[in-house]
Amino acid sequence: MRHIRSIYVFCCIVMSACGWASKLPEERELTTNCSNMSLRKVPVDLTPTTTTLDLSYNLLSQLQSSDFHSVSELKVLILCHNRIQELDIKTFEFNKELRYLDLSYNRLKIVTWYSLAGLRHLDLSFNDFDTMPISEETGNMSHLEILGLSGAKIQKSDFQKIAHLHLNTVFLGLRTLSHYEEGSLPILNTKKLHIVLPMNTNFWVLLHDGIKTSKILEMTNVDGKSQFASYETQQNLILENAKTSILLLNKVDLLWDDLLLIFQFVWHTSVEYFHIQNVTFGGKVYLDHNSFNYSNTVMRAIKLEHVHYRVFYIPQERVYLLFTKMGIENLTISDAQIPHMVFPTCPSKFQYLNFANNILTDDLFKRSIHLPHLKTLILKGNKLETLSLVSCFANNTSLKHLDLSQNLLQHENDENCWWPETLITMNLSSNKFADSVFRCLPQSIQILDLNNNKIQTVPKEMIHLKSLRELNLAFNFLTDLPGCSHFRRLSILNIEMNLILSPSLDFFQSCQEVKTLNAGRNPFRCTCELRDFIQLEKYSEGMMVGWLDSYICEYPLSLKGTQLKDVHLPELSCNTALLIVTIVVVMLILGMAATFCCLHFDLPWYLRMLHQWTQTWHRVRKATEGQLKRNVQFHVFISYSERDSAWVKHELIPKLEKEDGSVLICLHEGNFDPGNSITENIINHTEKSYKIILVLSPDFVQSEWYRYELDFTHHNLCHENSNYIILILLEPIPLYCIPTRYPKLKALMEKKAYLEWPKDRRKCRLFWANLRAAIHVNLVETRETCELQTFIELNEESQGSAISLIRTDCL
């Protein structure tokens, strides 16, 4: 049932006015937290290495001598808010390292002392002691810095036992005080004295003695149930050897007259800084405010915070004048719900005024106010509306720092503003300012806070803000980073939580002096326009505040939620000029490469041959059915010039026979019928052939013999399906050499509808591929006829030409 949570932390106990925590060892120490677990006994299974043990808010009623033997390294022990009635300090004799012991808010009545020489913090406040629990052993604790005590009786003899100790803080947490021996408190040697008053306490005596005890005096629970002396009595109090310079009264609930008596008494003491917080007052007024004696004082600052009123029977202006006529340097009346403030007609000495969190309106500045020495004015959290009125008031001061945040301030373009040349810091945050506010700013301003307003743009005509060093525009409606062309000294800029998608180039060009930029939590559009902004962090060495977590893409949707540091935008896709140059260079390289290929590899020839191969393939497939219906016996009928016979016999015929061993080659020496005429032989054998190959060359065109063959083939070109006629251009033929009676042949030559024999032997493979595609047909139906037919040799020679019929097997 018992839960003990142990974690390694830096041991740091934070107490009010406690300077000891910072002196704790810096090494990691073991903390065991057993607080608020309804424990009635100290756990027996504590970790031996525990250095901090918290047993607060339990039900412990007594401590055994063996409870803490196992934790010899214990340094901090917290036992507050239990039910312990008796304590023997010897219980901790084995805890030599103990530095911090808190036994406050118990029911202790008896303490048996044992010297703990190393103890620095001992708190026995808010217990049930009859007298102060101080003994000779207490005086031996030479390292003691903070001492908390309680008791129903306070006597000089008790404090004399520790008078030689140099304490930092003495805290008297009193549940009751039945007797106080005057002069007891000044015996203490401490820098700060804090007294929590019980009911029915002689406040004046404790205040009187407290001021003579320590430099800092704090008194809590000052209320009407305390015993206040009469006005005559407090006037007779003689204050000698006063030490207090800082007086703090907390949780004050008094009649106004009682509060006024306190002010008058403190006014003539050594107190320089008087702070009252959480104060409530009211009631009828019997004392004359005009009788307040403002002379003979060292008071410099009065601070009233969290003021509440009961029924009040005097004009508030009299109360305001009581403070403004004091002639002190600093005055704070904050969170007091005051609607107005009145100043004397004569010049005041105020250098610092703080009227924050009230309900002041523009009426404050409609009267003449003479504050020539005023340097700091804080009016945050009020109901002010007109900035120009504030400027008129400030112009008669020596203001350096002005806080007008959390008001209802606006500025119209037609309103004039006058500011003192001394003003360097302005806080105008959380108002209703628009862009026009920049026309009502002092030239000397160095630090300007305009966050949480309605600003959309920073006007570029702000030529007068040459001294501006820090600018806060967070939580506005800016769509771009402001340029710095008119405030070159700007070094800190905050524009987080605006509507910035992509910062413009003007910022990067004009804001060279900016060392710190907070632009996080904007809806960034992570496109090329943002690339310079992303690069800025890489080269600025920590310039961006919150770079890792606050800079996130909002657009496009594909990158939404991506941190800017993880966005990679290539230079090529973002630099238009570079992209154009790259495209041009690539095109030039490709053009040069294409030109080189054309020149070196004769690429046009390859393309033309590939095109012819494709066309031929489709023509062959289309014509196959019609050709198979004829009684064909041969693949090709070759017509060529006698001078080209070497190429035909040594190149063409061997290649055809090599590609397919089943071809039957018919030569003119063995296939022409001697009993028939040349014309009849040509007609018969071309009709029995799938393809007619004309080997074209200048010699072929110039010979007389070719005319028989050319006439017949040209007739087929014009009247029949010409897909089975193949033209091979062995050598170039000028078009003018082709007779005009062969227009179809001439047209084919013009269209380059022929296979051209390449001069480069490396191109021959493509030539043969095209030729095979042109003559490749299915001869299944004619294979038997081809194999049975005998070779017929026919030799005829004529002037300049020869005809050969090649009979082949089916490919």
C-alpha cells in the first residue's frame, strides 16, 4: 500500500527568503517522496543512499530513534504538516550530513535538543510551544542560516541564547501570542525578519521592535483584530536604532484610519521601500488628511498591490492626493480598480509611476500634470483609448520607459503626437492599433513592442525611426517581413504568429544588421520563394529563435507539418535563369551530339532504311495473299546491268543463299527457254516470281537491253500491285537520266522508295535486313514444285546487258 517513488534529481528546496538551496551540492542526489500517503510511521525500507526524504502531509505522531539510522547520507528531511508532539533532536545524531530540517505545522510542545553542527535550515514554526524552543545547543549551530520558530510567549532570555548567530532569516510563525516582552526582537541578529501575526496581537509593539531588528521586515495577517494603539500613543513611540529599509505588509485588512496611522508612523522611520499587498480597507474617516506630516522622511518608494475596498465614506480624490503629495521617487498603486488619479498642481518629484491593472480612462490626461522628473510610467491594463493624449502628457516629462499595454488604444491619421526626445522604450502591445500607429511614434524610440494588435503592414515611409533596435510585431496580421530600409540599426525582430507565407527579398537585402529573428508559427508556404529564408538559418549561426519547432510548413498540403529544416528545394528548380541556361546547354549538347552522329554514322541513312524496312514489311504482309494465288516458283527475278554482275554474283546471291539454305536460285543461264523470245521469257518468269529486283545504276539506265525488262516492270508498277517489285540503288542515278516514259519509276526515285547499297560496309547489316523483309513470303504451297523443277541454263549475251533468273527455295 505504501508507494515510494525515487528519482534522481538535483536537490533543491525552495523556501521564501531561503538562500541555502543554491548552496546544495551539484551532483545528482536521490530523492524519496513519501508525502501525502497517510503514513503513521516512517517507512523501514528506505533506500540507504537517500539524500532527500519528503514525509510531509502524513499522520506521523512520533519519531523513533531508529527511524533514520539507515539513511546516513540524508541531507534534506521534510516532516511538515504531520501530528508530531514531541521531538528528540538526538534522533538525527547519525545523520551527520543533515542540512535541512522542516518540522513546521505539527503539534510540537517539547523539544529535547542535541547539537546538529551542520544544520543550515531549521523550521519549527506553527507548533504548540509555550515558549520559544531555543536552548544552548541551538546556539552551537554555527552554520544555521534560516530559523523558523513559534511560541505563545516571546522573552528576551530566549533570543539571547542565539544572539551571537549571524542569521539570514528568522521566521516567526505564531499560532498564538499571549505575551511579548518588549525589546526581545532587536536581540536577534538577522537580515530578514518575517512575522505571521495571530489574532489579538499588539501590532504596534511588534512593528516598533521589528523595525529595529532587521534590514528587511515582513509582517503577515495585519487585520483589525490586532491591537492598534491610539493616534496619540503611536505619536509618542520613540524609534531609536532603526534598521529596516524594506517593509512589507501582507494580507492587510484595516480601517482607513488605521492604515493612515501606519503610513504616518513608517514615514518617520528608516524605511525607504514600503510595500503593502493584498490590502482591504474602508470605513468612516475620523482623521484629517491635511494633518499628514510629509516632512522628515527617507521614504523613496511606496507600493500598493491588490487593493480592495469596503464601504468608503470619503471622496477618493483625497486618498489619491495623500499619495501624490508625498514627494517620493516611486509610487505604485496597481490592481486597485481606481478610475482616476489626481496630482497636485505643483511639480512632483516622481520618477517612477505604476498604475497598472486599474480602470483609468483618457480623463487622466485632461488635467494639467506636472511631472518633469518622471522617467518610467506604467499604465498597462487600463481603459485608455487615445494615444495622442498620452503623447501630449508625456511631452512635459523626462520619460524613458512607457508601458501602455493591455488598453483600448487607437490612433487616427489626423491626430498629432508629441513625444519627449528622451523616450527609448515603449510597450504598446494588446491594444487596437492599426498601421497608422507608426505615424505616432517618437523618433528616439529604441525598443518597441506592438504585439497583439491589428497591424497589417509596416509603412515604408517610417523614415524617423532611425534609432530602433528591437521591434516586436508578434500576433498581428502581417503578410510579409518588414524591410529595414528606414531603421538600419534594428537588431532584434519578433514577428511570430502572423500571416507570413513567403518573406520578400526586401527583408534580406535591407535587414543586414538583424542578429535575432523570431518568425515562428507562421503559415509558411514551402515553395521556391521560401528558399532564401530557409538558407538564412544555415548561414546565420542561430539567428532564428525556435528554429526546430516553430518553423513548420502550412502549404502545400503535401508538405504540411514538415519542419522548414527538412524542406529541400533544389537550386535548379528555383533559379529560373539557371534553369533556362541549363536547358539551353543541354539542347546545345544534344544538338551537337546529333550532328556528330549524323556526320559520323550517317544517321539519316539509317533512319531512311529503317523507314523503308517498316513500309516493306507491311506491304509484304498485305500482298502475300494475292501473290500466293499465282503459280509462283521463284522468289525473285533480278534485272541488272552486265557491269553490275560481279556485285550480284558475289554479294547478292551468296547472301540470299547463306541466310536460308532452302532457297532455290535460278540463273538466266539455266532458266530461260531458248525456244521463246526474250519478251516471252521475261513475262513467263516474272509471273512465276514473288519479287522482281531491279539493280539500278547509271550503266543499267544507259544500256539498251534493260528496256525490255523496264517496260514490263513499269507496266506492273502502273497497273498492278507493285509491292513485289524491289528497287536496289547500287550507285546514284541523276533523275534527268531516267526516260520520261517511266514517270512511276521516276516518282519512286524522287520519294527514295528504294534500297540503297551503302558505301560504308558497317551499314550492310541493315541493308540485308531490309532486303530480307522485302522478299520474305510463305512458299509452303510451292515448295514441292520448286524442288521438282530442273535447273535450266540459258546464256544470252547482248550489247551491254544480261538477264539472270534466280530460282530459289522458299525463305
